[in-house]
Amino acid sequence: EVQLVESGGGMVQPGGALRLSCAASGFTFSIYDMAWVRQAPGKVPEWVSSINTDGGSTYYANSVKGRFTISRDNAKNTVFLQMNSLKPEDTALYYCASPHLDLWGQGTQVTVSS
């Protein structure tokens, strides 16, 4: 089955950190760019970050640049999002996605609150 499964979300205080993981299966993970997208309640989805096939090129939304780091492990078919210095406005449902396949995971909730 072709799927993406996110994990690692949770509740954290402002200034805290979380590491999201996304496990891919059912397709050749290493030949596809990957991305993270988030959606806050009542808002449209927001692209967060992308990474190319070998991890050599990464891209970030201005809102997370310098705080978030995307990476991937092609041997483990997994993409990560390290989130540091979290802010309340980072609260959202975070999705892993393969844009070329139009494939999305089910999402993992991140809540930043004191």
C-alpha cells in the first residue's frame, strides 16, 4: 500500500522543540522530493518546507526559516522535520507529502501552548 505515516507531534511550551517523522511505504521513496505542509484551525494549508531526492537542497517558508530543519534518510524511507524555538503560531496539523505523487499522510498534531 502506498502511504505516508507521520508521527512525533504533541504539546510543547513556547520555545520548546519537537521532531516529526514521516515513514513512507509502497513507492520508491528515494526518487521523490518530499515536503511538509501544515494547516491551522480555520486557515488554508501552508507549505512549510521541502527537500530534494538526496537531501542536498532544502527550502523553507519564511515563517520557519532558521527554526525548522528538514532532512531525510533514504535507507529508512523516512523524512524528518526538526522544529526548534516553537511559537504558539506554529500550532497546526502537520502533513508529510510527496508533491509529485499527490500523496499525503494523515497528519500529526502540534500544539504550542503555555
